[in-house]
Amino acid sequence: MKLLQSLVTRGDEAWIERLLAGVVRASRMLAKLPGVGTVMARNEPMVMRKLILPHGPYVAWYVYNEADARGDVWLVRLFHARQRRPLPRPGRWLGSR
């Protein structure tokens, strides 16, 4: 949210449009290939992965259920590649063991 707020404050509409287009492309890709990112945490059947978006300098963390091929993919973090980014707390998204 901070990234988007910063772009809005600066009035950088072109960057906002590129960000939105990148998120849409990544969403479509993850809908087809959710296993494409690097595994960051796992609590079967839930998995948290990290992906460097191919069309922009962004890093996304997302969660999905590996056992449900038609299930949802949740984008839980999105950062600019140069931005300091704390790791997400997997327990919040994957549940505790």
C-alpha cells in the first residue's frame, strides 16, 4: 500500500499504470502456473512463494493451496525490487502447525 500511496502522492500516473499492468499479467500467469515462484514457507497443503515479476521491478509473495488445482492464489505482499522488504509472517497465511 505504501508503494501505491507514494506513486499517487507524486502523481506518477504512467508508473501506476505499469504497476497495475504488471500485477494483472502476474495474476494471469499465477492462475495458470501457481508453482512458478520460489517456495518461502509450507504448511501442507498451503504454500507461500516469492516471485520476481517479469515485466517490472517488483517482487511478490503469494499463497495458494497445492492440493486444489482450481483454487485461489492470494497475493500477500508486493514490493519494488529496491525497496527494503520485511519477510511476511507465514503463520498469518498458512496457519500454525
